[in-house]
Amino acid sequence: MKITLDLYSHIVKLPVQWGDMDAANHVNNLIYLRWAESARIEFFRAAGMNVSFQKSIGAILGWQECKYTFPMTYPDTAVVGTRIIEILEDRFTMESSVFSEKHERLAAISKQLIMAYDYRTLEKAALPAEWVAAIGSI
């Protein structure tokens, strides 16, 4: 299946900065994870989830991976599409794909495992029902 932007329910655009590039003259691999993180937080906001991560139930990243498919450079704009690909009782998996606006192609795919975390007790928590309803509708 070809990965295209229309597969994603939530879209964020982020400019490539000159300082995002490394000695190899392309965007450093860490930047793609930063873009996925920014898109993930915007997705959480759109779903009405807690993004303060202070003294309440909030999301926490449990695992992530990233596959790089095209080296981006400055100037460009990263168009990041995010969607939920699996919801389980105590976690959900997100997928964020980074597209080069300049080259109109996929540059990277990241998957992230998200868990509910109680920032008061510093322990894993059950997924709040309102999260499940909200993320399932975005």
C-alpha cells in the first residue's frame, strides 16, 4: 500500500530550519522524531487530552521507531500526518508520516506506542474512556 497524506486524519506543517541539517547536508535523523513529537502533541490537543503532564493522567511515550525513506534538506516544509493505528485496553499506537512538501514525497514513517500515565503517583494508568472516544474520532 502506498503511503499518502490523505491516509492521515491530522496534519501539521513544520518548516525545515537551516540548523536541522547535519554534516551530511541533510536533515538529521533526530529532527524527524522531533517533528513526530510535535505532531503527536498537536494530535493530543485536538483530542482534548492533557498535555500539561502535571499532577494528573497524561500520555507518555513508551516506544517509538522511525524508518527514513528520503533525505530532506533546507529549505523545505515537513508535512506530518498522524493517525491512530491500534487501540488496546491500556495503550494505543500512533503513526506519523513525514512528507517533503518541496519534493511531494514521503520522507519518514514513525510509529509510537502511547500509554496513559499518572503523573501524581508516577505509575501506568488505564486509558481514560474519553481518550478512547476522542482518538477514535480524529
